[in-house]
Amino acid sequence: GDLRRVGAQIREVIESRMAMTHPLDGQDQGLRGVVFTAPPQAASADLRMVTVYDTGAVSRAPGGTAASAVLAVLSAMGLVDVGQSFAPEGLAGTLLRADLAAVTRVGDLAAIVPS
């Protein structure tokens, strides 16, 4: 429904305005998904999240790649430090735990090492 439609619209706008290339080899990666976040429902979760993939599939559970992407944003914002955890909750109520193991660089870009 609405998440698929809006996710596709967001992906189309972003891809029309910027290239998604790997910082080391320059290969076109494309935008593989759009992550929506909201306040959690579970007391033990930090955020509620759902990913709408480029195929139109919607992930009801928090996935590792999407959780790592959100963790990278939280780290860049100074909200999570090395050694801290992030616990996203999916639409189905499933919880995941991602730890910020290290910060690093990939080419000229800041990056994280999740665990």
C-alpha cells in the first residue's frame, strides 16, 4: 500500500538527483531500499523501522543492513558512540540488536563497523 508507493517515490527522486556509487570502485549500486523510522512500541526498542526494497517488498522485521544504515546515521549525528547498542523494532514487533563496534573510513567517506 502506502509504504510501497511512498518508498518507490522517494527512491525515484533520490536516484534522479544523485548517483549511488561505491566509494572505492565507482560501480553504480542504485538505492536498494528506503527505511522509514518511527517511535518504538516496545519499551526495549530504540526505534521502530520498516524497509521498502527496490523490488517493492516490505520487511516486517528489522534487517541487519537497514539497521546498520540507521546506526551509521545515528553515529554521524552523535547519538550513538562506539561500544553502544541500537535496538530497532520491526512492524511485526521483532527486535534486533546492532552494536557500534568501530568508526572507520571507506575511501573519503566516514563509515561504521557494526556487530
